[in-house]
Amino acid sequence: EKAEEKLEKTVKKLESKGELSSSFDLGKLLESAKKEFKEGNYENALQYLNKCNELINNAKPKLKIKLLNTSYTYNKWEKVKMEIINEGDAIAENITYEFSGDIVIKNLPEVEIVKPKSKEIVELLLKPSAFGDLPIDIEIKCKDHLNNEHKFNETIMLNVKETTGITPTPETPEKGISPAEFTPKPTTP
């Protein structure tokens, strides 16, 4: 009975905080376990409890990153919206991410929580330090509902233009005479 109570507390906590995918229906599994237990089917009750435990222990977050801007300009700061998507069936907490590649990042916001099967959108500043198609590596770390650490790596491509599309006007030489025109030529009689 003690194991059942302990599991029930865990299930209530996880469900109330939305830490695991609702498709798991832990509450239903727990109800079934209680019913079996009351009817004296300890073997079946144990199977339900084990299934409940298994779901809790095997659930994991799965994070992906998506930059919502599609084109960037070389050496120009841009405000970028970034989606952090949790495709997993457990909560992702204390999310950190590290970018590497030919870019500079500023104002990287902290993301505390992304619930299972949901996403968060944050804003950051990004400045590409090269142009063309740039591969950017992102390492994402987070903790799950059991405080286990998870690490994900992702490479995304940025399309970086050389300039903003404004062509600089060619410098016009100073009006006047050029040195060649100024050089006196010998005059022959």
C-alpha cells in the first residue's frame, strides 16, 4: 500500500504541473491499479503501478530549435524570433543553448520551462560574421521532471546576404584636370 501512495503522490504532482504528456493518462492507470487492488488482484494492480512507473521513468523531453527569420544580412544586427519546441513527452526545464558558427549572439533569453508537446518563442539579437549559406550549430541542454540532464545538438542553415541590396554609388573623380592632363608636354615648333 505504501508504494501505491508514494506513486499516487508522484502522479498527482506530475499531472498538476503538466510535466508529462497528457496522452499518458497516468491518473487512469492509477485508478485501474486501485480498483484491482481493492478487488484483491494484487498481481494486476502491480502491473498497472509498474506501467505507471515505467512511463514516468522513460518519459523524456526532446527539444528542437527553429529560427523564424529566413534571411539575414552580413555584419548587421537583427532581432530574431526563436522557437524552442518540445516534441518529447516530458517537461524541459532550465533550458540553456549555445550557438557556434559565423555569428555573434546577444540578449540570449533564459527559458525556464517548455511543457511536453508545446513550444516557447523568445527573441534574441544575431549578427552574421560571414555571408552565403552558413551552418550554425546549436547545443541545447535541459533537465526533465526527474532532474536528469538531456543534451540535443542541431545544425541550422542561415542564408546571409552580403549587403542590404542597396548598391553603393561609385565614387566620381573630382571635377578638374587629371595629373596626366596637367603634365606639360613639350611643344615642338
